[in-house]
Amino acid sequence: MTLLTSLQHSLRALVAHRTRSLLAASGVAIGIAAVFLTTALGQGAQGELTSRLGIMGTRLLVVRPAQLKKTPARRKIQGFASSLKLDDYAAIADLLGLDTTAPLAEGAVKIETERGIVATQVLGTTSAFFRVRGFEVGGGRLFDDGEDIGAPRVAILGGRIKKALFPTADAVGSEIRIAGAAFEVVGTLVSKGMSADGADADNQVFIPVRAAMRRVFDSRSLSAIFVSVHHTQDLELAESTVRQLLRERHGLERRQSPDDFTIQNQLRFLTAQQRVTRPLVLFSSGLAGLSLFVGGAGILALMLLSVQERRWEIGLRVAVGATSRDIFFQFLGEAAMLALLGGIAGVGIGALGTWEIAQVTHWAMRVSAQAVFVALGIASGIGIVFGAVPAQKAALWPATKALATE
């Protein structure tokens, strides 16, 4: 008997017991769908994390003032130390081996236009900041060299705040008022999305750093200093160099005091985030694997019951010339078909679930042909593994004993 003939017998047997076959296949379908969804969710989460970190850059150090610690003498004092100055930024910018540095003074400020008042985040910085953060100019221009070192009243709008303030008109050349002072809009940025720290990079207004410190915030301290390096492997050395420089400038080495600043390594941040998400993905994968095992166990139980009920059929087929090999492949084919049908259904359910997740989370997820073939291969493997024992039992059933059961 050919393999095709055995498969035809298997298909007829499955159709004859369609309800039982459907229940067995549904177990595999659930397991495959779970694997599909888990894989898609894990890849989507990793892709989203990497994408958001890409907004900040993986070759970036962010130096910020340290948070103030509560002491018995100042229990009500909160916030951050005023430890970073423009001179610190200039000293860091003079270090050899760095790519780009940019200062940052930021705060929440009300923006006034003819359309009304909007509360948003104002960032005082230099043109280097846009290179460090990977912003693209949507219209107009960035700050020029004179505006970087001076305090002119010019502003650049993020993508979202531009649409809010000037939904139909060209913003370049328009006037806005920041903290009561008039600023001319000289440029707009292409929308970039959320950053890895949860900040909306598009809902921001950028002005020269000295204008921000003197005219808007009335402060002599910086909120952060951004430092980018040429290569990712240079991050550790750059971090150590910047830390040593700031400790010497702030007199911390002499007093043996702790750092009054913090340095965030973006690559280390990515590694930490991946370390957090990995156990969740593994846990979900374990649950999906358990679902597959339950589906395989369902096929095993069904095929054992089928062999028991069809002993007379087995004996009759042997009596008319079927070999043990024919019997074995018939029942193995039934199990494989059951699992494959469940796998096809599971791929369909998983693809639909992936699409639903993408719609809800807005993550970039897709169903690859490789994932489909892998899922179908896993399903077929489950049918073969869990169907081998019943098939072997049917192949070894004595013909005379099988015929005597009818």
C-alpha cells in the first residue's frame, strides 16, 4: 500500500469521527496560537523598546544632577541638586574622543499664540542637541552658531506642538510668547514619537540654552548634559572620564563626597530593560509550550481510543493483505493530519491575534512566512511524536484477536 493510500484511509477515518477529531485538533490549535502570539508579542515588545531607545541613541550618555537626599535637618527639601553649570558643559565638550555634547535646561512653560495658551515642555539647548537626539528638520532651520552662544529669542517647534499651535499655517516666521517673552519660530521638526524614558519628543519647544536660562527659567543650572561617542564600545571609557572630570570640578575628590550628579548609559539602560522583559517572554513561552503539550496529550488519548474501537477494522485490513507497516502509517498519518489541521487553525488564530495586538498597542508586528512554516512544522512534529505510540500499538495488534472482537 502506498503512502497516499494510507493518507486517504486516515482522512476518511477522521471525517467519520469529525467531532472527536475537532476536539483533538482544537487543543493543538490553542497551543500553536499561544506560541504564535507569544513570539509576536515578545518580538513586538523588543522592537518597540529598541525603537524608542533609538530615539535617544545607543551611543549616548546623559548627565543629570543628583536627587537631593532627605536629612533630619531638611526633611521637607525635595528635588535635584543645582550641580551642573554651563562651565561644566564647556569642560566636557573640550574632552578628546567625544563625538558631540549638548546642554539642556528644561521646564514646563505656557506658550501663548493667537489660538490661545498651551502648556508644554520648553527645552533650552544648542544645535548639537538635534544631532545627538537624531531630530530631522521639517521646515525652516536649526539654531546657527551665533544663536548657540547668544540668547536670541528664536524657537523651534516639535512635530506635535507645531500641529497644535499652527494646524493649517506655516509656523516658520510666526511669533509665540514663552513665559511672557516673544520668540520667533525659525524651524519645525519631523515627528519622532515617544522616547525610551516616556517623554513625548514631539510635544516640545526648543530655544537657545542661554535664552532659556536667563529669560524663561531664571536659572544658572542645567537640567542635563548629553554626551555622544563615536562608537558604542567607547561608552564605558567616556563615562569614566566625564565622571572623573565633574568630580574634580565640583571638589568632590578633595572632600571624598559622593557624586552630586548621575550618568545614564543608554546602552546599559537597554540591557536592563531587556533583562526585565526576558523573564516575562520566557514565562509566556512556557505557558505556550504547556498548551502544546496538552494538545499533544489530547491527540494521544484520541488515537489510543481510536485504536481500541477499530480493532476489527485493523484485523480486516491485515486479513486482506495490509502489512504492519501499512497499519502503522495509517494511524500515524491520522495523528499527523489532526495536528496539522490544528496547526493551520492555530496559525490563523495567532495571525488574527497578532493583528489585534498591533492595533491596540500600535507596535510594528508582522507575521513572517518563516514563523508560519515553523508553527506548522511544530504541529506536525506533535502529531508524529504523540501519534507514534498508538500507531505502533495498532500495527502490532494480532489479526485473529482483532477479528474476534467484532
